[in-house]
Amino acid sequence: MKLAAAPTPRDAEAIAACFAEDGEVKDEGQTRHGRTAIKEWWEGPANAFEYTVEVQSTQTEKDSYIVFTRLTGNFPGGTADLANRFTLRGDLIASLEIAPPDAPAAG
């Protein structure tokens, strides 16, 4: 699979623009609502460490997608396998939930 450096905090505007105005991100037990909060999440917690991302596989259902990734970096533990669950509204992300692959999806 493809290995790539993760976007950096300076990409926050572009990342937030991928979301609907009322989009949300659920990551590490917190939910951020709206583009401003998503931009702040990207500038802070999402990039608190340096890491690379390797896509392991993908899964598609209607307007929802799961991208299974492996992060490798300088965070505690050094590697993390994650499921990135996206729901779309039109061409924008309505919600993104980032959690371990075996965690139940939030409802």
C-alpha cells in the first residue's frame, strides 16, 4: 500500500474546507463541530506528533467509507492502526470518526 507523509498543521485550511460547514470530527474521545473547530483540531491534536500514514485497505457503503490506516511516528507506542470512518454529504465530509479498527462505530 501507499506510504505518505501526513499533511502538516499548515494544511489546516485545506483540510477544514473538505468538510461541510456543520461537519464534525470524532477523535480521541472528543468531537469537534464545524470548520473552525476542525481547523483547530488539525493545527493541534491531529499534528501533535510527526508521523507517516500507510493505507492498509478501504471499505465502501453508500455514502460512507472506511479507510484503514497504520500510523508510524514519534508518538507513544510508535505505531497505531486506525479506522477512519467518513460519511459524505454531497462532495463534502459530513463526519469523520477516527478510532481503532475494532472499536464500535459511534452512533
